[in-house]
Amino acid sequence: MDRTWMSANRMSKEYRDGVKDFVRVAVAHAKNKSKDTIIKIICPCLKCCYRDVSADELEDHLIWNGIDKSYTCWTLHGEKKTKSTNLRNAVRDTSNDFERDTYEFDRVEEFVNVVEEDLRDCPKMFERLISGWKKKSIFFELSYWKSLYVRHFLDVMHIEKNVFESVIGTLLNVPGKSKDGIKARLDLQTMRLRKGLHPVKKGSRTYLPPTAHTLSRKEKTKLCRFLHEVKVPEGYSSNIRSLVSMKDLKLKGLKSHDCHVLMENFLPIGIRSILPEKVRWTITKLCFFFKAICSKVIDPGKLLALQQEIVVTLCELEMYFPPSFFDIMVHLTVHLVMETQYYGPAYMRWMYPIEQAIEFCTEYLSNVEPIGIPISRHSGRTTGEELVQAK
């Protein structure tokens, strides 16, 4: 049976068809196959570590967690060892001499011994590492929680807002918002990366060499003036003019929807003539990604290409922006495509309607009592409150 699908992308049709063929073979060679009992099959996914699961869970585990690529001889699922399989295993990996009935990469004791030796001078840190998780989420008590494809929902609205603030804050060099500063340059110096961007001391002052994304004051003025003169139809967005400070050359008071509109529509236009072509095109591709992922109509056949595009875009951003730019929010953009594949378009799941309802309740229902247990009309009497005003 062909095993090339094991190395394919888990979102591709080749991998899914291979998983279905593997499950069919595994069910046909199950040892406890009977009508009265549930079929248990050893799961070779990366999280189960060859424990028994049901036939229904096997396919989901392999698609979501991925298969152990070192398991090329399926002896646990009915395949017999032959000279060709032995030769294939010998060529595949000679670094581990573990038996096949255990997980090949399960070297926990060895890892613990190495960590214990390194942390011998810090026993408390070692105890924290080997004690495992301190808290288990209460959601795991739900019967269906373990079978969910996506257990922790990523809100596109807040991810887009934070990414936009990082981009625009770095381009305009806004104090407190920019990801490029003296600390970021010192990190580059510590890591011995990009020597041309290390801080330069001249007398009592320290200068930061310009980078690929550095804008002059004239270019910042040009970008801010463009955003200051933008006019949109009523109800399309807030008044963008009021968000731009021409004195300080920065954006202020940005709401989530403002970042949404600026990121997907106006930022690619505003940077057309103020940045190098490669940097400009990389930022534009990031904007186009959010515009595609937030569309109401998404072609499932283009999701794989969209996933590959965002990976390349982030790699290109690493060439032009400092490492401090890549916080957790920038990283989460890689997972948005998979969530869209499982849960559908983002507009059906994001937080804009929720925030709009909260704003309405805060503004118009501030004097309304919350819904809950009604207040007893005898509360004053039971607590000893005076019924007649003292003279």
C-alpha cells in the first residue's frame, strides 16, 4: 500500500484519502472484531502514542493530530514483516533501537534525567517541570469536548486589531506601540543578527540605523494626510478623519472595526509610494489575507493556497521586521485558515455583534436592574433597617 500520503499536508485530499484507506485496513485486521463489542484499534497519531481508540475516533485523530511518520511498517494493524519492510525501516531510521510495541520516540525518562542534571541547582524549577499541569479546564468534563476539532476559538476581530496596531505603530514609530526600538535592537545585538541594525553610539547619544520599514517624517506625513482625507459613506465606518493626529503623526482612539476597515481597505493604498516595493508588497499580502479570511463567501478549494500564502508572508515579514514584532497575535494568523475550514466563514463567529450588543446595553440600559434572583420586598425588615425615621 502506498505510504506517500503520510508526508503530505493534512489539509490535502491525498492525506485524507490515505487516512480513509488506513482506517479501512485497520478495521479489517482488528483483533477484537465482533458484533457485541466496540472495535478498539491502536492509534498511531502524534498525541495518542499508540493507545487504543474506537474506529470512529481513529480517523479524526489522524486528521487532526497527524500520523507518526516513522510508523511505515504497519505491524500493529495487520501488516506482516517482510524483507522489504525491514529494509525500509532500516533505511528510515537507525538512531533508535526501541521495540516496535512501544512508542519509538517515547524517551521520557531520558529527557527527565537530562533536565534534572541541568536543573540540579534549582530543585523548585525541576519540580514545576515534572509536576505537569496545575489546572485542568472544566470544559474537559463535557462529554463532547475531547472530540472537538477546535477547542479554543480564535477571534479574528481581535487578532486583526492587534496585528494592525503592531504594523501601523511600527511604521509610524508611535511611542509605546512600535515594535522597533532600542530594546529590539539590543536583542538583535545579543543574538548576533543583522549587524547593520545594531545601535550605534556617538558620544553620549545612541542612534538606531534605519531599517527597511523605517519612514521619514515626510513619508509619515503623506500616510497620515491620506488617512485624514479619506471619506466613506454613512454607516460604512466611523469618521476616520477624527482618528488621525496630524500634529503627532499617529492614529488614536482606534476601535476594532476601525482597524478592520483600515487594514483591509486603506492601508494597502496608503503605503503604495512610501515603502520599498518588497516591503510594501509583503504588508499588502497580509492585508489581502485578512480580507479573504473575513469574506462572506469563501471557496474551500482555495483554503490550502491561502494557508501556504500566509506562511510565506510571515517568512517575508521576518526579513523586514525585528523579532519583537512577532508576538502571539502574529503567530495566530497561521491557524485562522484551519478554523475557517472546520467552522466556516469568520463573519459567523466573530465578536462584532457581541460588542455591539454590549455597547447598546451599556448606553441605553444603564439604569435597568440585571436579570437574576428578584430582590425581596422584605429585605429591609429582615436586616433590621429602621422603618420610621428617627426624630
